[in-house]
Amino acid sequence: MDDGFPDPPGRTTPGEMYAVLHAHYGDLEWWPAPGPFQVMVGAVLTQRTTWRNVEMAMERLEEAGIDGVDPLMALPIEELEALIRSSGTYRQKARRLRDLFAMVQGTSDGSLESFLARQRDRMRSDLLSVNGIGPETADSIILYAAKQPVFVVDAYTRRVLVRIGIETGPSYDDVAAWFTRGIEEDVGIYNNYHAALVEVAKGYCRKEPGCDGCPLRSMCPTGRGASRGQ
């Protein structure tokens, strides 16, 4: 029976999904940080916590004048822990920040600008060599701080993909490969695509989905089922 929706979830293409999301949200211009150093710090602090908790930690770092690699590395570790306490697991994250920027100092003569200008795959390899920096954090730094095209996969993107019925391989790279298939390799597109998926997941595709008004509803088995039940 024709339910009035386009045919069938699971066959949605990355380009179709992006077109719908971009028409709905426009250019979201994520990441909400003033510069690449702050993006990198935020990418570490946001692990396993809410963005509001990260914002509080970032505000304290700013108030303390920690606005670059050298001030952070000169700060006693106990003081760094205290400043980022709101982000949770603050001792672990303080060590990760120190390890991350020690790696930057060791590979690029201390120049963050030089580090972020490096070839993408080499930069990613160096980031992943840092304890506690996984693919999501590394790719967030590459896309949002270095402004190089790589697709960021997180819990939000995975949730939307599963709900829509898209099957990929299980790995991070498998999911990223699906989203970039047939899409222009472009920083702005990848930025907006990821940011829009986050908005969908937070606003509609929550753990308990609320499909009313979701821009991806016509592509989604959950959304289609909700419409039939109304």
C-alpha cells in the first residue's frame, strides 16, 4: 500500500540525506570555538560528557589565560586538573591534553600552525599515537581545527544511520566511508553534514525517538511507522 512516503528506507544515499539536512538546517558552522587550539582542547574535553560541561571548563581556561600550547604546557598539572574539573574524568583528560600538545611540540617545533598544516594522513597517524586519542577525537581535530576534509563519526551519526536502516561494516572507518560515498570531499560539506546529524540526534532521534518534525522522517522506518500510527 502506498503510504505517501518515498520508497524505501535503507536505500537512502549519502547525497540524498545531506541534501535534506542542508535544506532544513542550512550552514551550521560548527565547531563553537574561537580558534584551533580551543577546538583541540574541546575535542579532548568532550569525551564522555556534555557540551555544557566542556563550555564551563573552557571558560575557566580562558579566564586563566590558557590560550595556546605554551601556556598549557607551562601550567602545573594539578592546576590544569582544577581548571577542567567540570568536564569529568579531569585527571585523565589533563594527562591527555599534556600528551597531545607534547606530541605537537615534538613533531612541529612547537608550532600548532605547522602541525595543522601537515598532510592529513600523517597528522591523523600522529594524533592516534597519543594515548586516549581515538578516531573520533582525531578526526574532529583534523576537520574543525586543521580545516582538512575528513568525516567525523560519533554516537549521534551511528544512531541516525541505524534508525534509518543503513547497514555498513562495524568499524569507524566503515561508517565514515558510507557518509562520504558520492559526496564531494569538502570541509564545508563534511562540517555541515556532521553538525546537522548531531542536531537531528539531539532534537529528534534521541534514545527514545520523537519523530514529529524530523527532517529525515520520510527516510526512516521509525518515522514512517510513527506516521502510520497517527
